[in-house]
Amino acid sequence: MTAPGTARDVPPLRVAVVAALPQTAPPLVEAVRALGHEVPVVIGSRRPADWPGHVLGEQDLPPGVDLAVPSRPEAVAALLRAYAPDAAVSYGYPRKLPADAVSAPRLGTVNCHPSALPSYRGPNPVGWAVRNGEREIGVTWHRMDADLDTGAVLARTTIPLDDAVWSFTGVNARVLEAASAMLPQVLRRLVRGDAGEPQPQRDGSWAGFFGADYAAVDWSAPAVRIHTQVRAWNIAGHHPRIEGPVAVIDGTRWRLRRTALEQPPAGTGRRIACGTGDLWVLAADALG
């Protein structure tokens, strides 16, 4: 683990935040401002009408911080140039930033990715970590470049990925806590013009959205495998095209939200006999 360092040798900066969710943008703004820096703007993103949950709005941000929502990725560079930030910090932005947007801030743009890069590049790193049985995940700050999650590393650490975490929100809180602790070091390296440590390009792996091949629950599979599938889908969050995990129970299709491998308290859960072992369905949504 790299020591987070302090902010004493970093002059006050204008730092733009690039984040699209109410779970990510406000904590990131707070972390930057706590270090004595100004956040003039948050670059948000338009989201599909069917996307569940709350969309980031001005009410989520503190006074004095503007919210700019570009109509297309190509507009991000112009927005950043208009606010003239020294640097930009990004986390969980749902669109790939064009090269001119990445280079618009004077010191460049950095991104926080919840994996030990170059492993699990892409939009679904934590979902794949759960699917693959990982017991911890990386948290990496890296310079952004023209490609996705390939820039030089400025700081990294690891955090536990225990069985108690069942949602994107739960993982996100832990990632942001670790990311905020490393932010002083990241900004200090930017100010010094530190290029960072290049990633070994040939050792990377891709963590894309889960596909239809992982969406349907097969009750003939081992219970532990189905349990992992349910947890992986729920931590991965909303998929733009495919819904999962979907199981058929008594002729009705359900999206499974929570399961258990051990019998819950009496009166809760529905026991399902699997190919190997039993699984208890604790929460599910009926699908039309």
C-alpha cells in the first residue's frame, strides 16, 4: 500500500469533479474541498429514462459548486475549459471521456478505478471480482489518457470484499473512503508533474457488463454458484440492456435480490433445492 501523504506542499487548486451519481459526486467534492481546494463544477451525465434511482442534481451539491450536464461526451472539453480548472478528478463516469477533455485541465485528469489495475479494466470491475471469488479489491488512482483505464498509476491500495457487501452503494462507500485517503498524494504528484508508474499493458484484463449467458439462474447448478451469481449481479448495479439474475420459481420469473446459503430465521426466505445444496431466497422482484 502506498502512503497517502499530506496536502501541506500542494498550493490551493481549482479542481473539477467528473462524476454522475449522487453516491459518488458529493463525497468526492467534499474530499477535495477538505484539502483546501476549490471545486467550481461537477461534470455530470445524462442518464436513460429507465435508469433506477436518483439522478445527480444541483440539490446534491454544496453552494458554490455548479453542475454541468453535457448533451454528449464531445462537449465535456469545452465545459472544462470554460471553468479553467487546474486538475480534474473522475470516478464512475458512465461515458468515455474524449482525449481533448482529459487534457483540458492544466495538470491533467485523474480517475479512481475500483480494481488493482491493470486487472479488471472496464465498467464492471467489482461485479467480476465477486464472480471470480475475490476476497479483496484494489483502489487505483491513475492518469487518464486516450484509452480506458490504461493511464499511469499515481496511488493504489486494497480493501476487503467480504460477504456482507451486497450492493454497489455498499462497495462505493468503502472505495471512496480509500480513494479520499490517497487524494493528497495524487494531487501532490500532479503538481510536481510526476508522470506516474506505467501499467504493464499486456497483463490487463477486461471487466465488461455481464452478458445474457450469466443472466439466467439454473437451479441445477450448485447453490454456492447461484449465490455468487446473485451477489455479483446486485453489486454490479444496473445493466443498460440485460436484466439479471432472473430465476423461475413456481412458474413466475423473479429478479433475485438477496440469497443465503444457510437457513435464515423461521418465517423468512424461500428454500430452493439446487443441484448441490439448498439456497434461501430472501428478496426478489416479480417480473412481468
